[in-house]
Amino acid sequence: MTKDAPAFDFYPILGVIRDSGSVQRNRELRRQRMAAARQLGTHTQAEWEALKAEFQDRCVCCGTDQRNVEKDHIIPIYQGGSDSITNIQPFCATCNCRKGSDSFDWAAYRRVHGF
Ligand SMILES: [Zn+2]
């Protein structure tokens, strides 16, 4: 690889997702995008458990402790975000569904301001 070559060559994949294909094709695209995200960074189950514990299993977006939290990628995978723990925050399913293309770092906000 020359020093001018891009570090990753997965970006052309991102444009293909708009091509509405079969469920199988979309599943393959998700797999490819997650593989690309993991090239940028990964996290362990222990890191995820520690992150949830840091926020007492609360959703960092709405603050609820009444729903299970799931991994939200601060910079979405489909926008080139990594799967590193620094790009992950605990969201409840309701907030995760409402998120859209917002990439606000609620975990960082809660570390400074609390709930
Ligand atoms: Zn929430």
C-alpha cells in the first residue's frame, strides 16, 4: 500500500444500501458495514458491561432505568462509525429507534452533567 492509498476501501459499499434489494442482500450489506466498522475499532463484552455499569444501566439519552439498554453507535455504522467502545453509548430501544441520523454523544454529556 502506498502512503496515498486510503486506509479502507469499504466506502463504495455505503452507497449500495439505497438500492432496495432482498432481505438477504440487506443482511449482507449490514454484515459488510459491521465488518468495516470493526476494522476501525472493536470492543469486548467486558467493556460494554463496564459502560452500562458506569451509567447504572440507565439510558444515557432519556435517563430511564425501566427499560433494557442496547448499544447505540454515536456515529452510526452506516455513516462510517467504528465499533469501538468510544463510539458506543447505552440507549433504551425507544431512544435508539427515535435517534435517526443524530450523532450526539450523550454518554459524554452525562459524564459532565449527570442525569
Ligand atoms: Zn431512552
